[in-house]
Amino acid sequence: FDDKDYALPILENAVTAAPAFAKKYFLETQPIFRTLKKSSNTAVQTILSIDKKMGKSTNAYVLLDAIENNQLTIESANEIGKEQYAYLKTMLNIRKKKEPLAEHSLEAELVVNALKYVRVVNDLHNEPDNIRFAIVDSFNAAELYTLMVYSEEEIFTSTFNGCFKRLLAKLDSTNGYEFIQQMGENRFRAFIKMAASYGKLDQFLATMKPEQQQQLMVKFASNLELDENDIEQAVEVADAFGSISDSSLLNLLRTTIKSEYKRVDAQNSKRGKVIYGLLSNLFAGDGLFKDEWFSGIAAKYQLPPLDKVNFENLFRRNRHNIWQMYFYDDEDGDASFKTFLAVFKDPNWQIFDYPHYVKIASKSGALVTIYANKPKSEYIGQPQIEKLLDSLKQEPDVMVHRGHSYYAYKTIEKIHSNTAVFILGSCGGYNSLKGIFERSPNVSVVASKQIGTMFVNNPLIKLLAEDIRNFKDINWYSTWSDLETTVKSNKQAYERFLDYIPPHKNLGALFIRAYNRMTEE
């Protein structure tokens, strides 16, 4: 549509939001580039100047807001972008603003740079704290906060706890409420959700006055329908609800959600009513509060059951139950694969070894076949299994991701509409869950707050496979109880088990599934 009169304003909006992505189109043969050259928008002209002066490899595009507001020159932004800590600090200062230029690129780069530090601390989890946290010990409170909220899908519990402890120490005379305001309230719902999840919310709220605590938590649960692009903010609230045990805090959230529902109802906001109707349902079923109003709302905005997968659904497409496991060639892939195979060396199962993958088949009971690529054959084994299943006109009923969360998107892309169970052997953050449910609306998702461990994944996989082989439904309550009994004797495994979220307790997943269904209706 380069000849349309709306082409230029659309491109101006897109390019000033995501210049680091747009730069790949800055070629003389590109109609996008030719159209942008006609722009009189000063930010677009600055972006084109960055391209002309520094080329495409510079990080100056991400610092557009500071350049445009005369805080940096293109040359100084280019130099800052070469030094990791200075670059992070500069991005953080820009991000404190509401809706800065290059916001999309800024968000993406903050995730990348936060993870560079967090992965170092994660990898040193067996070292004493003075060694483990040395890389972030000089960070101020704002920088520590940024690391935490932008690494949500990978940060270990112990890494979060260590950064949180240092954040509180660095607050000095500033209280938590003032600090959140200084941060421009950027990702504050994610921070509250994470603090609640890791049992630190009470400590954070204790840094502020009682009236500020109330203001912050009311703000946390208010105006959730205003984010037009997605429901991520509402999911943060739903997730936090499952981790908050303080009855006075729950009562405040309950009152806020009730008044917010009445507000969006008066405005006839369909989106708002679905969001607050579903959140109200969480309170109707928590057993702490008896209120007819919440019961009435719950009847209108019902949540789907997540506690069971019927046996029939595990055989819906195929004449037998098919699994596909995706292993990746990372540092523990080979060890995970070997221990996984060992679990199935018993009389009820037979292992067939091929050059790039294995097939495990049940020898008695229901027909169950598990395919798994070998970790060092990621690029050959996975396509071979997919090609084989295509030729048999079969799709996996159960899928398992075994690897770091930065590989998760590769596995998520392979989910089919009839996949009944998906075990995400790494953190299931909002973006992962959203992608999963877009592909398979009724799938049961097992996730972890941090990178999964073979000491939990393997017994879980065996429990599920045995239940299916024995013609049983998957009952997540009993499966989780059995899994807990299995891993409890291993202290390290049990600590990691506590970070796993089963489908029936994943309120974020529950909310996304219900929201998708109701908005489609």
C-alpha cells in the first residue's frame, strides 16, 4: 500500500516505535525506505540519520528518545551502546518515561540485557553469595528492579530473592511506593506478582505507609481493560491472587475488583466486564469470602475446569496416544536425555534406538508411543519425527519441552490444535502461555517458575505415561500428590518441585483460557 495516502503516517508510527526492527528495511530498493524519506517527522529523520552515520549494527536506534530530546548525540549514543552497563543504565532512564520513543525496541533490548546479568547469577547458584551476586552488587535499586522484572521467564527463585534483598537495602530513605513512582510504574504489576509469588510482597509493602500500601494495591487491580493490545496486566493480577495469603490484602483486592466491575458495567465495556467478571470468579471460589454478588458474577463468567484430562481426549486424533519430546543441545540436554531413557527401562516399555531419535512404546495396556530426538540431533531428529508423524497422519497428544526457556518458542510453534497436555520444562510466563493457548485452546499446561529439572520432569513424565497406559484419566490433583511423594526424599528436587505450577493451580493460564473463550463468544 505504498501508493496510499495513509502509508506514511502508519510507517511513521511503526518505525518510531520499533526502529531496531525497522532498520533492516533501510535499503534503496525498499518501498518502506523510499516512503520514509518523504517524512517531515523529526524522529523519523533522526532514525534515518542514525542509519546514514552509524549503519545498522549500532544500538543508537534504541536510545532514540534521548537523542531526540537532545540528551545524547547520535555519536555518543553509539558509544554508550557498545558498553553493556552504560547501555543498560541509559535504557533504564529512558524507560522511566511514559510512552518513550522506540518503546518496542527498548522493551526488547531491556529483556536481552537483563538476562545477560541474570543468567550469570543463575549459573552460579552453587557458589556463595559474595561470588554469585558480585556482578550486580554495585547496582542501585532501579537497576536491580529492572533485572528482576525483565527476566521473569528465567530468573531462579534464589536469584530473585538475592536481588530483592539487595533492592531493599539500596532503597535508603525512599519507600517502596515512592520507588515505584520513580520507576514510572513500569512493569509494577509484574513486580508485585513476582514478589507475591516468591513470598516477598509483605516485606516490600512494609517499606511504605499503610495508606500508600492501599493506593498501590488498588492501582494494581484497577483499569486493567485499558491495555488494548492484550490482557497481560490482568493475567498478572490473576497470578498474584494465587500467591497472596494476607486476608486484609485479599479483602482490599476483592473490594477493588467489585467496584471496577461496576465501573466497566456502567460504561458498558464488554472487554472490561469479561476481565473483571473472571477476576471476580476467582474470589467467588476462594472460600474466604461469602458474598452473593461474587457468586452471581461467577455464574455469568465461568472458569473452565483444569483439574482433569479425560482419557478419550488423549486418544482423540490417533488410534493410540502419541507423545513428542523436544530436547535441545544445551549444557544439560545430554544428561537429561540419558536419565529420561533410564526411567522407561522396565518390562512395560520397549525402547527403539534410531540414529537421531528414540521411540518408546508400551508393551501392555493402552497403546502409548513416545518419540524423543537426541539432544545433539536437534536439527535432524526433530524434523524426522515430525515427517514420520505426518506420513502416518498423526499429531502428538502430549508434548514436552526439555530445555531452557529461550528455546521454548521453538517448541510452542509446533503445538497442534488437539494437543491435550504440554509440559513446559521451563518457565511459563505470559507470552509463552498466550502462544500455547492460541494454538491449542484446551491444552493442560505444566510450567515452572524457573528452569525445570530432570529430577521432577522425569518422574512426572513416567507418572503420566503410566496413567495413560493403564487407561486412566489424568487427574492433576492425584498426579501432583503422587509426584510430591516421589520427589520428597530428594531435598534439592523437592525445592525445585515447589516452583512447578500444575494446571489446576495456574490461575494465569485459567484466566487466559476463559478470556479467549468468552471474547470469541
